[in-house]
Amino acid sequence: MRAIVYEEPGKYRLKEVANPQAKDNEIVIKVEACGLCRTDLHLYKGEFIADFPLIPGHEFSGEIVEVAKNVKSFKVGEKVVADNTILCGKCYYCTRDKDLFCENFRSLGCNEAGGFAEYVKVREEKVFPIHGLSPEEATFTEPISCGIHGVDVIDPQPGDNALLFGAGPTGIILSQLLKYNGVTNLVVAAPTQFKLDIVRRLAADEVIMVNRNDYSEHEEIIGGKYPRGFDIVVDATGASTMAERLIKFTKYGGKVIF
């Protein structure tokens, strides 16, 4: 099959590789669509948990073309998506229901073969059926699930007001989930006008254009308008420098997530 392969940091090519074969409780999926994520760029640079050579792609959907003998829940021809995470289930964190911190964490598209290929192999328990979605729409299952986990952690309450930094794909998803889960007033701050236009149309009650090169400017604007701060402050930019700044906008007893 053909696949995009990251051969080493900063180097990739389209090449022929062996087709995956389903064994035991595994399923082979013919990839119909695969999302491109900023994580894929970090992996390309050799960051995060990349193992080379690597077939990237962790936001994929497709059709089952092979099931191993022990698979009971699926059959060939079904349309599915997959959870890309591979967890040990035995380490300190897994045994305390904190499996996202698994000490032996692996992931399809990060350090196991992913969806930038014609076919990908997945364990049965990580496969989920889809109905009424196009292959492209189904690729959003993974980023939306990340957003749902974030909102579960935040646990917004009816009447909360929230400030969200970032209006990229993650920010746009989080904005809708926050409103859906009870946030009354949602303010989104970002440096790009067209992204603010999108998030305002979909979810935000107010948007604020910020200067990424001068944080003191938006601190004055937001702080002046909301002197007591927000019940919830969320960073969806991924910038480590934001952590300290978020606290400045948070009410006493409020919640910060980044």
C-alpha cells in the first residue's frame, strides 16, 4: 500500500509499504479520510513521542476490510472511526482512572502506524461505528472527543461566564461545547479576525482581537471590562507562556485549564 512516511525529523515521502494484517482481536480499516493536526507538525519535527520511521495521522475514518478471527463486534463493510490511543492498563495512572497519563502511552499516528496510508490496523476495542456522517465529518471525532474531555474536567455550571483564548479548530470546538454545557457568557480572544468571525457566528457572545506581540494590551482591555474575572478561563492556543497569564483573568475560586 501507499503511505506517507516520516523517515526522520524534517523528512517525509510517499512510499510503498506492506499492508497491515489483522491478528487476534485486530481490524484493518481502509482509510477514506484523515485529518491533519498541529500534532502532525510537531511529530514531523521530531517532537512529542515520535518514533521514526513513522506513518502519521491519528484522525481517520474509513471502512472495515478485514477482521481477525477473535473479533465479534464488527464485520467487513462497516464504516468506522478509531480511538488512536494505546494504553497499558497496568501502570500507576491507568489503575487510578487517569489513563491519559499512561506511563507506557502509545498512539496510532504518533509512535505506531497511523492513518496517512491506504490501510491502518486497530484493536477491536478502539473501533467505533459511525452513522450518517461523511468520511470527512467523521475525522472530527478525535478532536471533538478531546474537547468533550476538557469540558468534563471543567464541569461548567449554568450561569458561568468563560474566557477562551484561541479560535483555531480546538478553540472553535471548545466554544460550542462550553455554550452547550451551560456557559451563559462566552468571550473568545484571538489574534485573527476571520477566526473570530467564525467563532462569533457559532458560539461566542463576545470576541476580542488581541495582539500576539503585546499581551499587556489585551490584559488592559479584558481586565477593564471584567474586573472580577471569569468563572472559567481556557487556553486553546497550546502556548506554554499562556499558563501564568490565564490566572490574571480568573475569579477567586474559578477554574483554569490549558
